[in-house]
Amino acid sequence: MAGKPKVAFYWAASCGGCDIAVLEIREKLLDLAQAVDIVFWPVAMDIKYGDVEAMEDASIDACFFNGAIRNEENEHLARLLRAKSKTLVAYGSCAYVGSIPGLGNLSDRQEIFETVYNESPSTANPQRLLPETSYELAEGETELPAFFNTVKTLAQTVPVDYFVPGCPPQAHQTWAVLEAFLRGELPSPGSVIGAGEKTVCDECERVKEDKKVGQFHRVHEIIPDEKKCLLEQGIVCAGPATRSGCGALCPTANLPCRGCYGPPPGVVDQGAKLLSAVASVVDADTEEEAARIVSQIADPIGTFYRFGLASSLLRRRKLH
Amino acid sequence: MEEKGFEPRIVAFLCNWCTYAAADAAGISRMEQPLNVDVIRVMCSGRVDPSFVLKAFLEGADGVIVSGCHPPGDCHYGEGNYKTFRRMPLLERLLQQYGIEEERFRWGWISAAEAPKWAQLTRKMTERIRELGPLDWRGRLEQMEIEGV
């Protein structure tokens, strides 16, 4: 490539954490700035969408796209950046598997609007106004992007070349990905990069013994032993159904894995896999006992698919 | 959602040793059974990964059955059906959270000697799902893409 490679970063339906995750490479940011031209990065630079639209197709060497596709604007930018970029990377779990915004797929637009604009205790909206996609003002028409019923992943919207999991991706993994890109050493397209090929359990140093659980606990209910496997202590830990790469960060901090690195290689549906793993530790020899123990798990879909609902087999709750 | 002429499609994962034998016996004995059930023989109901059930619903099943040997004791492998009864109550709740009506998913035990029980289950379930109408999960997802919502 002539001159420095051109790189873009974008955020769609995300919390901003993935942009912070890029900053987490710290002083290496200076190396990055020397090695590439950053042509678009809304969180850090003032460049308008029109400027991107004016770029030539495939003129960006790599675009790191974080955030899920929640509304029309997200979708427009996904299509635009796909066209403008040679390599499109789904950076972070929202772009990769839908992540926390994907839990919105348990509701629909109407329910979400009702909660956010009318029902939430901190909202005063006596006229019950809801966002409109266009509105006439004296100064002219204003527009808002349409809000979708269903959150999609980036790959459900446009073709994606690479996937970097994590909520957010860990700094050393981000740097490893950037280095591989700069050296032209990225693997074959379609790969998950910046992560391991095993599960979080494989990276977790906790002692794993006999898995027999007679009582499940939510994280706020007990202070777990710091050395023993969390699942064995009756805490739903997503480690068995989650790709390695974070270094078992949450279990190291005495918290269960929440599943943010997405399914391990070969697993189609992260929630189904975690459900099986959790059921397998239930210490029950009768149907009644098993039913009693698993009923202690408060919210199966929200727990097993905390990050993976939008990319699961069924993708969302049934729309009426 | 009810359509004229709708015929439910039910996918049944049956264990080789008990319920499959029951279904076979029901056929041999010429018991009345609807044509709506597609049987998939598995070696054990404990082999049924929850993703099989989700995939069946995604790919067009209007109902799914998982059935094996009565616990305790009937399982050919000793405790395979224990896995089933530890897993299925969670899957049942998960499916309800997905908005899939309770009656579209049935799991339990039918021994090789209970052919009439199998025949009755298929009749009742088909009848009930005929009332519920098609689930058409993939069609719903495709419709969502078309409408762009």
C-alpha cells in the first residue's frame, strides 16, 4: 500500500467502552499514530459522515467497527464503512455477537419506547411523547434514524472479515490484532482474532473438583471462596461456554465469567451450551429435585445469553 | 395466525431403547397416529443437546418432543436420562422466554411397553398445535429482514 495504511474506528450501538479499549493500548497509541493514518474516529476526531461518503470505495485499509446494529443510522454506517474499507473488523462483542444491546431482542420497539419514555420512574412525560423519525419545525424538517425492533450483529448486516471478541477486548489482544494488521499477518478472513481457541475454564486457575450443585446463588447473595471453581459453588459461571482470550479476568476478581468473549470454537449457540453445562452440575437423582434446583436460576435466557442473544440460533423473542 | 389447511410439523427426538421402540410398536400394532411427527432416533435422550431443539424450531418445527426411558432404572446406560431431567426443565423455561408456547415443547418418558401412550401423545400434540397455528420461526426472521425492522 502506498503511504501509511488508512484506519478507521467507528461506534454504533455501544457503550463507548470499545473506544476506551483502543486507548488502553496506552503509549503504543503513539506507535499506532506513527504507523497509520487515522481517517475516521468519531470519538476522537471531528469528521462528518459526509466526509466518509466522499471517500473512494475500498480506500480505508482497515475499519474497526464496534457496536451492534440497533437503528437506521448504525445500519447506514455499517454499509458505508463496508464499502469504503478493504478489511472490516467487528471489534468487540456488540459488533461480534450483539452483546448487552442484543438483550433488547427480548422486547420490541414499542415496549422499549414505553419503558424508556413513559414508565421509567425518573421520566416525566405527561404528553406521552415518543420519538418520531421526522418532525416539522418552523426551521424545517428534522429527522431521527428509525429504531429497529431487533438488534443485529455487524455480520448479520454486512460481510465482515474478522471478529475481535470482548466486552471490551483486552488491551494486549487489541495490540496483537493491530500489530498483525500492520505486519500483514492477519489470518484467513472470517477468523476470530485477538482471542484464544479454548474456553475460559482452560485459562482459569481455580481448583476444579467434583461438580455437584444443590443450590444456585446469584452473585450478590454469597461471597465465594477465592480458590474453588465458581460453578462448583453454585454460581452460574459462563466459563465452560465462553472463548478464552481474556485470561479469566472475571473469575480472577472473584466474579463469574459473564460470557463476553462469545462461544468457543465449534459452538453454534452459546446459551444452549451454557444451559447444558449448568444442568450437568445439578446434584439431583430425581426429577422433582432437579426441577427444584434449576428453578433457583432466576432468568435463564438473560443469564445464558447475556452476550449472545442476537447471534443465537433463534435471535430474538417471538415478535407478535 | 391460524391458516386453513395448516398441518403441524413436529420433530421428535426419541431414545433408541425406549420411546423409539414404543413408536415402532405403535406402528406395527396399527395404532392411530397422525402423519405430522418426524422421528429422529438418538441413542439416549441425554444425547439431545438443547441446541438440537432450538435448531428444530428455527428450521420449521411447530413442535418438538424429547422422550426417553423412565428414570430411575430404565436407562440402557444407567443415568443418561438423569441428564435429560436436569437439562429439560431449564430448556422449557428458556423456550417460554423466547415466546414459544408451552404446548409446542413436550419432554418425558415412554417405555418400550407404552406404545398407546406414544400414539396418544402424537394425536393430542398435533391437535393442540393445529389450534395454535404455525410457528414459522425462520419465516418470521425473514419477514423481519424484508420489513427492515
